[in-house]
Amino acid sequence: MKRLRAHIDELETLMKAKGYDGHFLCNSAHPGKLKDSMYAHLLETFQGQTHVPQFYLTTYSHWKDEERPHVRCDFKMKYDPWLGFRVDKMEVTRANRFGTIKRVELRPNKNEDVPTCEKANALVGQKKRSLKL
């Protein structure tokens, strides 16, 4: 259990360094800061199992209000008791209240390859059109 806590701390440090410092959801439940959300999810998970199955972490990397487009980042997480948490897949989705505008899927080789919050927003950002005269 001590190793699991250390792995959660490592993941939280990495995500904060990448700019993902807002609120998260674990498997669409347990809203809160990353550490609180993960502890609540793992507490529920360990009620019937002894290992950590794959799960999704979700956060918004860009949000102004419901009228404007937002960017949601979904991280498919895997856990290894010796290596810690690993981002297996990342989906970056730009959407508005009417639906998805653009979606990009990334498969980082290691956690350090996860793009920063700003780069993720740029991957699905609006293309700036120049004025043609």
C-alpha cells in the first residue's frame, strides 16, 4: 500500500508539471483533485478485488463556460505494482454543447511523452484563417 501511495504522488506530480492541475473524474465518478479522486476510486475498487484494473481519468484542459467550446482529456490508465501508473492512451476532444468538433488519440510510450495542457489544446484548437483579399 505504501508503494501505491508513492505511485499516486508520482502521477500527481507529473500531471501538475504538465499543467493538468484541475479537477478529475475516475471512471466518470469521484470528482475532485487528482489525489482525492484516485483514492476514492481505489477505495471502491479494493472492495472486491486485490489488483487495480484499467481505468479512465478525465479532466478539462480548457473550459470557459457552456456557451463556448471546451477541451476534455481522457487518460486510459494502467497500473503495475512495480512501475506505477502508466498512461496507455490519451484522447483529447474539443466539443461544444452540440457535440464533438475534433478528437485526437495519442498513445504515449512513457508518461513523460504526455503533452502539456497547452499542447493538447493546440492539437484540437481552431485553425486561424487568414483574410483573403
